[in-house]
Amino acid sequence: MPGNRPLDVQVSRRRVLQWGAGAALLGLTAGCSGTDDAGSTIGPDSPEVRAYAESEERRFPGGRPVAYELSATQSDVDIAGTRTAAWLYNTQLPGPILRADVGDRVQVRFRNQLPESTTVHWHGLAIRNDMDGVPDVTQSPIPAGTEFVYDFIPPDPGTYWYHTHGDLQRGRGLYGALIVDDPGAPSAYDTEFVVVLSDWLTERTPAEVFDQLRGGGMASMPGPDMTSAALGGDAGDVRYPVYLVNGKPPNDPTVFTARPGQRARIRLINAGDDTAFRVALGGHRLTVTDTDGFPVEPVDTGSVLIGMGERYDAVVTLQDGVFPLVAVAEGKGAQGFAVVRTGGGAAPDPAAAPRELTAPPLTVADLRATGADRLPVVDPDVTLEASLGGDMKKYSWTVNGQAYPDHTPLAVHSDQRVRLVYTNTTTMWHPMHLHGHTFAVARPDGSGPRKDTVIVLPGQSVATDIDTTNPGQWIMHCHNDYHLAAGMATIFSYVT
Ligand code: C2O
Ligand code: CU
């Protein structure tokens, strides 16, 4: 493949130029044409975005101010006795749990103490566009040594998360849970476990792994092929030395404690870069109640399959004893592991394979939105295509034939019903994420669950329905961080 080298170099040089464009960057998006839908782009600084923010303030009068301080720093982290270099929020892995009520006025004073620029993205929240934290799309990158105040109103309760949106920064440790409570809704559980899953590199940085992928090497330790029937083939590009649950490896696990008979709400968040997890709690069935922050009709399962960026909430009634919470790195022959303890007994084996894992895992196909959370069934005003492509030899990943930042925006107007259809022409699965909206997985009867990230298997098409109620420029991308870095992204662009 030496013939591909010059092209690789060109591609990365173009990225550097565009991403470093500084003050001109908001013009970068605004200047993109290629749509015959005339009209001007609604950018983060547009009056429409201010109007949206003001209408949210009116919708939630009396929201409490909630202030957080968040710093990103270079820090070491202890993984089972081995110090590893990391980039962390508030020196924690994962970052601190941020929590607010629906309608609160959340202000996060963010300090960037990293050696490079960054931004923070609030994954899944339909907030004002200028607070979405995407460099060169919704804000200028926050330079090293400076700060930025994020100021937004979380509009929907549920399990969300936050992470850096800088190039290949997330895998260094910059992620954490963001929980939005609904003070008006009685909680149907006694205790809560927030479970952040991730894949962790010990010897290399994500940027080094990316270079290796681009160079044509498999960026993995030796081992059998990484394949999974549930993911339709290829499970991932990177085999990791360790998989973490709340920043802890299997031989030094997180322990969740509770009392027998308590109902626990388990909030699963996949913060990984390249790993789907199949999660089960030994000795228990999971009753899945929500995905991506939105309720579904409760459904029982032994295990769930969760792609990068997705969240699943499940309620369990806890038995008496000590139980393995297992997060199998799907198709990768290893697992993350934690312990749920409600009574005496020896800790389970970190390699435990609870029988709940034997049946196929629950996926989106098994879920139905609750009545109150369905989008009304109406004909789409416009149908947009996102064809997902890739060239494994060059390690280039594309949307509609272009590798971001090259892109042709998907142009929409406010107050439309948009159908966005993802078609996966590659041999690998992609967890596709749209910022600023919670779409519905399209079904004729309107029962499709609300999601902000949906798995699209190889050869599959997945249609999603979106009500365009949040004007701005919204990135849509694969949540595999290597695929995003290699170009699998475009902009869902409101125009007037
Ligand atoms: Cu988790 Cu662009 O996002
Ligand atoms: Cu992908």
C-alpha cells in the first residue's frame, strides 16, 4: 500500500489547515455550499439560536443556577497499580458526575490546562447551538491555558454524558456522566449505579494508534480476528489491553453496594472509542426502561448491547449476595468487570461469564418508545441520505463520499419533519450520533424509540425521524473516535 502514502499526507495537512483556521472558522461552516437549497446558514451566533435560548428560559422559569468547575489536565491514573499517563477532568477517571434538574441553569466554568486546545460536548442534550462544544462548528477551540464558561439549560431528564470533542482526545480519559433529574417524577428505584464503560490504552495514545491504522497496520495486540455476529461482522479496529468500568480494571474493580431487595437503577454509558459492550449482571434480569435519556416500554433481558455513545438504563431488584457486573468487549475476547454487593461472600471471578450472557443481547429492535415520548406519525417534509463509506486501505471513513472536514451539509429548515436515512455500505458497524436532537428510529406505527445514537450494521439502512426544533449547525458523526478522526462526519445544517 505504499501508493497510498502521499494521499494520506495530503489529507492530514488539509485537516491541520482547516482546524487551525482560528477566527475564520465559523466562516468555514457558513461558507460551505453544495446545497441547492438556497438560504443562509443559521450559525451558533445567529439570532435564531438566541431566540431558541430565550424560549427555553421562558419554558423553564425559576430554573436554579447550578455551577460546576471543570478542569482538563494531564494527570497520571492508577490502573491496578500501574501508573498511566492520562488526560482527565478534575483529575478523575471518569470525570466527576455532573448532575442537574431539568430546566436548571447549568454553568460549567471550564479550564483547559491541557497542552492543546479542546472543547467540551454535552452528549445527547438538545441545548442551544453555541454551547454544543464542537470545535470549528459551534465555537472556536478553547486554547491551552484559557477558560470558557458553558451555560445551558438541560431540557430533558435522563442519562447523558460529556466528553471532549477534540481530535482523538477522548480516549485519553476526557469523559464523564451527566445526569438530569426530573424533580416532578417520583423515582421508581431506591438506589442508583452510574456505570461508565471504556476501552483503555496503556502503551500508546489514541493518536499513535490512529497513525498505525492509517499506516495499514492492525492497531491491535496479537489475537484472533475481532468479529461479532451481533455487530454483523467486524467488531472493531483496536484490541485494547484493558477495559474499564468507572475507570477501574477487572483486577481492581469498582464495587457497588446496596441492600438486598432494593431496586437499583443502573445507568449504562458507553464512553469507549472503538468497543461495543455486552452487559449483564450475574443472577439478575435487567428491566430496560430508557435509552439515550428517553423512556421505553419496559422490557426484560439478560443482557444489552451498547455501542459507543449510547446509554441504557435498567432497573433490577437486587438479590442477596455478591454479583459480577460484566461488560464483555463485544468480539474482542475480553471484558470489563465490576462487583455488585448486597451481602457477604467472596468477590466473583473477574473472568466470570454469567449465564445471562448466553441469550442474544437486547438491541434497539426490541424497544418501543412510551406513548408520551413518540414522535407523531407524519410524512417527512424532506428525506436526506447519509451513505456511510470507507476505504480500509487508506483508513478513510466517509459520509456521502466525503471525509470530514470535507463535507456537503445536510440542509434543513426549522419546523420540518426530516427523515435521515443512514445506509452502511461498509463491512463494519457504526454508532451514528446526531447532536442537538433526539430522533426517533422510524417505524410505520411510530413506536420507534427516541435515540441520539443508533447502531447501523454492515449493509443495513436505518431511517430516523427528526423534528427540526433546534436551529444551528450540528455535527452528525460516527461515535467510533477513530472513524470520526478519519472523516465519518457531516453537518446537519439549518438554513433560513
Ligand atoms: Cu458524543 Cu459528537 O459526540
Ligand atoms: Cu464508524
